[in-house]
Amino acid sequence: MIKDDKVFCILPFVHTHLNTDGGIYPCCVGWTTDNRTRVGKLSEVTLEEAFNSKEMKQLRLDLVNGVKRPKFCDACYTRENAGFPSARIGNNKDFKNTQDDILSNLQEDGYMEPNIKSWDIRYSNLCNLKCRSCGDLYSTKWAAENGTHTELKAFPEGTDPLENQYDNVEKIYFAGGEPLIMPEHFETLTKIIKSGRASKVSLVYNSNMTKLNYNKHNLLEYWKEFKTVTIGMSIDAIGERAEYIRNGVKWKTIENNLKLFSEFVEEHNHISFYYSPTISIMSVYTLTDTHKYLYDKGYMKNIHDVLFNILIYPEHLQLSLLPPNIKKEIETKIESHKVWLKENNANDEIINQFENLKEFVNKDCNNTSLYNFIHFTKNLDAKRTENFSETFPEYKAWWENINSNLIDLKAC
């Protein structure tokens, strides 16, 4: 039935993504700043109605028939073409055993009964950090700093757009903002536990790891009820670099939480975690050092528990902006790291991630994005009393050079 495994994605057949502003999308990876992939808005339609919008039905038919859809799927195509894992590949794997049953319910016009098995609900933009790669759509701290809205809500308090889907859910992805400080997150877990379905539901998180318990909510008491729990930890660097990249982080707090969580996971076989660094200009140079540090400190159960989140947006933080000499230094560091990985019996998957990163770094630079990087960084440094070249001394000469050549920007 599926004509091209390299095009097909299961998500439009089982999934919904509700963003912090109430926009409904096929998935979070396909979200774009211009909302061109939005298939509905919760203030106008229900999740079930958006699930069978005209665009969703056509998307399903195209994916089954092997027709690429860059409008929705370009982020996954980009990651896969560079040799990295994608959300498409991961979710196809998660639903592999039920894929045939799911597709048997596809109607000729692309309609599917709205039995939504996979949820990605961003309840709000509530967050306690101001990460440089983020913005006010996903962080109340960013919003406060920008003087814009203070908090976005995907849906009004006292309502639940998923009220008809609790008997169908099999997987929930929680991200933010920061999900572990959202009261709605705990309300959802409570509803699922009370429904008796928790043992059939897998939870997946992306968390900044600043809060393990919140407002007397004990995570273990919730998580012990569920089928599996997987946490993707947004750790990009260590020390002052981590504090610069994710403003509001206290590295000492993160280290304490990593130690506690590592011990916590050892006691519960159904709970696992991996590190999910966002690979940007700021994190790439010391990525190998960060990996070694986390492993040597015992904060990683296995050396290969890393899944790269290659930054594609915002473009002004992309790796391609770095100059050739720094790219060469990064390549050298990666080659040395691969030797260390092999000495520590790392599997091919993690070694290939680093090898593919070496190639991805060498993409061509966009001068407009470099110009935007300079202004973005200088403005934010001034606002936050931070200093890019002092925090990342390996970039100091390059930073001074591009700032003195703002007109032609030939540094890349």
C-alpha cells in the first residue's frame, strides 16, 4: 500500500499537534514561523475537525502514494539527507506493529476516523528559561523580556480539547515551554491514570531539567503508572556556556538534577532518558567535550544515549555561518572523538551522528543570516549583560573580524 518508505510518515494518520497559540498542525517538526503548515485553529475548529481538514486528507494520500510534501515535511527531509535521525523515522518505528491496521482505515478521499493515538499538546508558553534559539511563542520569560504578551494558552482554562480522545491515546509528547512546570501536564496525567489507561500509554518528554518536582507534584508517583517514560534532556553544553545558551539555567542545579535522575532511572526499568543537545553555533565547538564530560561523570547510562537536534531554525544560529578555519577545528575534534567513542565500545549509530555532523557543518554560509546573527547576538548580549566572545573564546578572533566587516561580510 505504501509506495515509498522514504516518503511515508505515520503521524498524519494518528497524531495531532496543538501549539501554544492554539494553532493545529500535522506535527511540531512541520511547524513554521509563517503558519503555512497550520491545518486549523482551536478557536475555529475542534482537533477532530482539523484532523480531517482538506489539507490533512491530501497529505495522507500523498504520503501513501510516495509524493513528497516539502511544505510540511522539509525539516525531516533536511535531517535525513544530512544523515541524522528524524521525527518521521522515529514515529514510523514506534507505530510499525500497528501500521497496517491504521492504514486499513484510510478512505479513498484521505479521511480517517479521528482516533488520535499520538498527542503533542503545548498547553502554554510557560517556561523558566530564555534559550537563545527560542522566543516568546515558547517562553514566558522571553515574552516578558520583549515586553509582549506574558502567557499564551492553547485553550481556555476549564476546557479540554482532547476530552473525546482519552480512550484512543497511546503516546504523548510533552514539550514546552517547560512541561514539568505546567499544571495542565499534571492534570492530563491524572485524567489518564483515573481512566485506567495509563499502563497502555507511553510518555515522551523534552525537558530543560531545571525542575524534577513542581508544586508538590511527585513525578515518580505519576510516572510509575505508565507503560514507558522517556525523557529527552535539553543539555547543550556545560558550565557558563550552558548558562549563556539557556539563560536562567544554573549549571550547579542541572548537575545535581542529572545525578538524582540517573539514580532514579536505575531503580525503574520502564523509565529511560537521552541527551538531546540543540546543535547550533554556540554548542557545536564543545559538543564532543560535553559528551565526554557527561559520560565520565556517570550522568549517562550508556555512551550512545545522545540524539542530536540539529538546529535548522532560526537561520541566524545555523552551523554553516562559521568560517572555514573553525569548521576545520571542529572536524579535527570530531575525528579525535570518534577514536574515543570506539575505545569505549560505542555503537555505529552514535559514531555516525558525529561523522554526519562533520559533513553538515560544511554547508555553505548565508551572508544575510550571518548579518542577522551579529545583530541578534549583540542586542541580546547588551540586554542580558552577557558576552559572546568571552563565553566562547574559540570564536573571539572570528567575532572581531565579522564585526569589523559588516558591509561585505566575507567571513564565511
